Amino acid sequence: MQSVARIIAQRLGLGLVTLFFVSVIIFAAVNMLPGDFAQAILGQGATPEAVEAIRRDLGLDKPPITRYFDWLGGVLQGDFGTSFAAANFRSFTGAETGSGLGSVAAQVAPRFENTLFLAGVTAAIAVPFSLILGVLAALFRNSIFDRAANIGTLTSISSPEFFLAYILILFLAVLNPMLPSLSNIYADMSFGERLERTLLPALTLTLVVTAHMMRMTRAAIINLLASPYIEMARLKGISPLRVIVKHALPNALAPIINVIALNLAYLITGVVVVEVVFVYPGIGQLFVDSVKIRDIPVVQACCLIFAAAYILLNLLADILSILSNPRLRHPK
Amino acid sequence: MSVWLHIALWAAILFGGAWVFRWAGQQLPNPRPRPYFRDMSYAVAFGFLLAAAALYWTVQLYFVDRVVFFRWAVQGFLFFAAAGWAFRLLGRHVGTPGTRKLFRKMPLTAAFGILVILVYAVVAIFADVLAPFGQEQVFERVNVLPGGNPETGGDPRFLLGTDQIGRDLLSRLIYGAQNTVGIAFVTTCLAFLLGASLGFLAATLGGWLDQLLSRGVDVLMAIPSLIFALLLMTIASAWAGSEKWLLTVYMIVIIAVLDSTRVFRLSRAVGANIVVMDYIEAAKLRGETLTYLIFREILPNAYAPLLAEFGLRFCFVFLTIAALSFLGVGIQPPLADWGTMVRDLSQFINFAGVSPLTAALPLMAAGAIALLTVAVNFVVDWMLYQSSGLKD
């Protein structure tokens, strides 16, 4: 057990180092903007005094390295800075907004929660669905069902998310009005209503991620079917389903867990497009809106959050596969 | 409540029917099929019944007028399957013995994929000839409905109608092939040029250069590529200002660099396996230059995996560009492109009950993207299957 703890600590450390470099890259990229933030906030017709005031307000007169560590220190305490839209508003009214509405963290937090809800619903549908489909495809391998599932998943994995989304809208919202096509969610909604509005985007994302997980489940199980112990189980006269579920599946779990975690990481990018299609008030929608109006602090914060979630899930995949396969603990 | 009753009824028919089906098979007078039914598991019998029910539903849905989309989808599927089959038949009888042999062993999906790629290439190259109007040409009649029938608000000149500012949608759809596919192709080539040469260089030279490049790529790959592309596009749009074409150029460079990281990983791994071969040692002892080593010794041997990767990479780049355009930060107007078209036309989908053809417009643009990526994936799947020698 000593070695497992050490490996996990090692991976965690590596993840932290990666995250640090990622934050450096994001900060550096944002600092490649022409002019500076103050100019960007106020636009062309700003007086030099106003620009100077904002520059001092945001601490832009300090050197980049100081600013980077200020930003990083703020992020570590949950303070992502002030949104441009809010800073602009304040510079016009001259009022100090004490309500905290202008801070990026206040904008991001509720939306982050919504996105987690969407991802959670998706995972709750997609993971069992793809596991069952994968086991069935392995059980009836090379049958018509297997081929149809193969072609179907290959098609859904290679279509753009918005194509799948609009097809679902067409059939489930417009032609047969079963689910709402717009997922506007408010904070004081009941859970059932919230679930109903989230279902259509969640189904779209399910279609996107199922393919990969199902193919991996099938491949991992079929890989094992040639092993002697499966032969033995078969010779004992166990039914094919039991051979696969009780004997093959536990040994195939490592690659399957790995792929599930990686696909949840993939959800993070898929979520952006899907949230825009369904006008779902998640972090992806906020990100795209901020990109369009160039609200840099928000873009920076969203980017960092996405990257952190991505790294975390990859790390999780790594650790889980090490835990479930003891052979990986002793690299040669 | 009747919906649940309906579902329960169907479930009862399926579950009971499967049992009856198997039982009826066992009672057959002819002894030959009996062992088959005797050994049949309940799940298989259920699968047969489910397939029969699915076929029945499909046929039933096909004749319902309200879901004309479904009819179109089935017709399209049958048409493409027939076209792929005919194309494979053509390939088996025309051409050199080599290509004929290739076509003989080809699955239908791969033949279909190659056919679709060829059609897209022809449309993209000859867009100027095929399109009835220019992509930026604006007519005075705006929002003409598709169908070409004046009684339903159409115009025979504009087969698919016009958009909000009066541009012919059919022409824009055709030019979309040129712009979207062309830009994705250029981006992929650029990504390969960058990624493969750096990857092979890292594999051949090793040492600190290898370490530096590999760790850099590791960090770049830690950020989801669509997210990073969006961040960089924000900055690029500030640099480009009002010059829209410049933004498209920036987008090509950004996506090429982000995607070259994946190519780098692959070509470095493939290259590292080749560098240890004896013939590389021999070439080094002969005193060959680095360029000779990379282009004449390593590249020809890394050809097969790189080609398959090219197909997959093209799909990813194509989808990324489509997604960026859909979000409004990709290919900029006045260039016609499918992602932007989907976004602009997406509201029409709500008219599906009234005018199915109008609602199909955004789906056509999105479907054009999907069809090409599916086709490329089919071909790559087949290529990988062939080169790996997998049989089960």
C-alpha cells in the first residue's frame, strides 16, 4: 500500500505542476493583447485620465510578473478579479459597487453549478447505457446487432454536436412536443422541472460520449475472451452472459474506467457547444459570451476552470487505472 | 396514462411473443431447424422479435406525413447505400488489377466513404461552376422560402430560397464546401507539416530538444483544445480588428498549432521506433545528412500510421472549425461556411410542423458536415483494420 500512496502523491504533484504551467500560459496569452485592458474597457474615445484611473484600479501599472502572482494569489483564494462589463459600468457611474456583482467569481459560481448538474445528469444516463450496450455488443459479437451498433456509434461520434442537438430538437421538441427546446433554468426551480429542462442537452451529450465508451467496453471484453480462464468457464457450461458479466467484465474494468473518465473530460469541451444550442445557463455559455465581448477576466477564469477540470479528470483516470490494475504499479 | 398503457402493451407483446416464437420454432414438424430453436437463448428470441417490431415501426413511421423528415432520412440512407454498392461494383470491374483487388475486399462502409469524399472534393474544386450565383451576391428578394414554388412563397430562381439579406442559399451551401473543407484541409496540412517534422526531429536528435518539445506539448495538451482555441481567438480578434479575413488566417494558424501537438506525439512515437533500426544506423555511418534521414529513411516507413492519423486529424480540425464558426468566432462573413449557416438558420427548425423543407435548411448544412466526417471515419476505420491485420 505504501507504493500506491506514493504513486498517487506523485501523480497529484505532477498535476499541480501542469496546472501551474497552464495558468502561466493562459496569463501569457491574455497579455499578448494589443494595447492594454484599460484601453479595451473604455474603447477609442477615452480620456487619458480615465484610462489612467482604470489602470491604477486594476493594477495594470505593475510589471507582468507581479501581476501574475497577484492574479494567482487571488485565484487561490477564490477571487478571479473584476469583470470588464462591471468595471466599465463602474467607471461610468463612478460608484463603488459593494454588492460584489461585478466580481468574476460571483458570475461564474452559479453557472458552474448548473454545468456540473448537466454533466452529472449526462453521466448518470450515459455510463450505464454504454456499459450495457458494450456488454451486449460483446455478447452478440459479429451479429447484425453488433454491426448496427458499430455503425450507429461511429456515426454519432463523428457528427458535430450541434447536428445531433438539432435533430433531437426536431424530433423531441418541435414535432412531438415532449421536452422544452430551451433550457432556461432558474435558481428557485423544483428538481423535477430542472431535470426536465436539462434532459434534452443531456441526451445530446449522451449520444456524443456513448460511442467511445461502448466501443471500448466491447473491445476490452473481447480482448479477454481468448484467455484460458474464460475457456475454462465456458467449458464448465456457464451461460455466455454470465461468462462475460462475472468473469470477463471485472478484468476489463481498468481500460473501461479509464475511458469513462477521459470521456467525462471530453464532456467539458462538448458542453460549450451544447450549452449554446440550448441556451443553457452554464459556464460554457458564459465563456462564449465573454469571448464575443472580449471580457478578458471572465475568459481567463473560465479557461482556467475548464483546464483544471480536464487535468483533474485525466488524473483521476490515471489513478483509477493504477488502482484497478496492480501490474501498472510496478513499471519495468 | 394511455402512453404508459401503450408501452406496457408493447412490452407484453415483445416479452410474451419472444417466448411464443421460440416455442413455435420447437414445434416445427420438419426436424432440421429444431435444434437451432432448442438451443436458442431467450435473449436471442427477444432480439428477433425486437428487430421485427423495429422494422414494423420504421415502415409505419415512413408513411406518416407529419414526420416527413424520417422519410427523407430513410430515403437518403437507402440512396447512399445503393450508391456505395454501385461504386464498389464499378471499382471491382474498372481500373488496374491492383485497385480491382482493393475494391474486392472492401466493406460497403468504406466504399461509401470513398465515394462521399470524392463527391465533396469535386464540389469543392468546381464550386464556381456548380453554384448558380456567387456567394456574396445579394438579391432584392429576402427570405424566399425553399421549394421554388411561387404559391408557397418560393422562387424558381432560388431552389433553396434566400437568407435574411437576400443571398442564394444553394450557392452558399455549395461554396461552403469550398471554404469549410478547403480551410480545414489547409489547416490539417499545416498541422502535419509542423507536428511531423518536429516529431521526427525530436525522435532523431533526442536529448534536450526532445525533452523541451515533449514537455511543451504536454502542457499545451493539458488545456482542452476547443477552450484554448476560443481563448486565443479572443486575442486574435483584438489583433485583427475590423479586417475579417485576417481573423480567418489567425484561426488557421491557431488550430494548426494546437492540433500539431497530437501529430507531434504520434510521429515522435513512430519515429522513435524506427530510429533504432539497423538501416538507420547504416545510413548514419554512411554520413547521410539529417534531412536525408528524416525524409528518405524515416518518413517512408512511418507512412501508414501517419496517413490514418491524417484522416482522423482532418475530422477533428473540420469539427473544431465548424464548432468555432457555429459559435460565431470562426470563419468570418462574407465567406459562406456551414457552421455559420447552421447558426444563422437554426431558428427555422421551429417551423418543422408548417414547412418541413424550411426546417430542413439548418439540418442540410449540419448534415453536410456530419456526412463528410462520417465518411472519412469509415475510410480510416477500414484502413486501420487493413494495416493492423485484425481479423476479430
